[in-house]
Amino acid sequence: MKGPVTMLAEFFTDHMTQEPHLRLEDRLLIFLFLVVVIYLTSRWYQKPCYLAFFRWLQMVQIISLYSWYLLVGWPLSESLPLYHCRLAMFVLLWGREGRLKAYFACLGLIGSVVALTYPVLDPFQFPHLTFFSFVIGHYALAANALMYLLSHQADKPLPLKAVFSYTLMMNGLILMVNLVLGGNYGFLSQLPLIHSNHLVFNFLLMTSVQVIAIWFINDFFHGLEKHHAGFQKEQQLKE
């Protein structure tokens, strides 16, 4: 039986082996908990304590992960916050309200659902900090993104031109960093699932899918607010 010191050392080790094997029931459980988080957030997004809990959870997750990166000297090709979800985490925590934050809220919500539906984990034996950072970080991101979208539904929807411009600039920057550092930020160098290494194809596919998905999500939440406002007006007229 492993002692606490051994377990702690393994939890923070930088010795790579292979990514944790997730059974079907493990994947379903991870996704089911995401559904629970989304449901609770849609009910409690106006509660200050609920907002504070997920903001602090996200901050602890980010600080833990990047402290570990610094301590073990993790290479810049993998330790920069240039994955789409990590960018969304930073913007939602410390960005100013406005179009850009709304954009990353949509991106963060979509990215969390995709990441927890098809987890791409770091090659460390379970349990490890990177596994918990991945899972907990995406739960917190989903909650923070959804809270922002539900709290700012009355804002003007993002124009399609703005969504396209933000996505093009973001992915262009990520691709340039990948070319310089040899990384796979944003999965633009190698796409999971289809395992494509074609940079132009990956860039065009990811950009197109993200533009369509973000525009759809933003339009959905704006339409939801209009419907809610119309319903409230109708109830007031009845009274």
C-alpha cells in the first residue's frame, strides 16, 4: 500500500507515462456531472456565493497548474495559456465586460462541453494534478461562462463579423506560436479524433467550426433574453 508521501509525489510528478485510461462509465460520469453543473448554474447564476465559488475554484485550478509548470520547468511549447479553453478562463476571470468577454464566454462554454465529451488528457498516470486540473478546470469554465452569458443576455449580440475577426486573429496568433515553438496549442498542429497534421486544413476547419458555433450560441442567448423579456411584459399586461 502506497504511503501519503509516495502518493503526493506521484500526484505532482513530471515523469510521463501514458494518459489515464477512461472507461465508458468514467466518460459518462464526467459528462453527467457537467450536465449537473450546467443545470445548477442556470438556476443559481444570480447567487453571489455560487458565482464566488466557481471563480475561486477556477483561480485555484489555474494557480495550481501554472505553479506546477514553473516548478518542474515544463517547456513553453506546452505551458503557455494558448489553448482556447485556457484563454477563455483568463478572460472570464480578469477581462473587462464587453464584446471580447462575451466572445470568450461562448467559446468557453462550447470548449468545456467538447473537452469533457472527448477528453484529451496529459500522459500521466492517474491520479495526477493535470487530470484534476483538466476536469475541474472545465467544470469551472462551463459555470463561469454560462453565468456571464445569462447575466448579460440583454447586451447586443456579437455581430458575425466580430466573431469571425476575433477567431481569425486568435487562431492566427496560436498558429504562429505553434510554428515557432513546435507546440500544438489549440490543436491547430494536430487535430485529435481525425488526427490531421495539415496546418492549413486544421486552421480553416477549426476557425470555421468555431465561428459557426460561437455565433449560434451568442444568438441563442440573446434570443432567450428577448423571449424572457417578452414573457415578462405579457405577464405585466395581464396584471
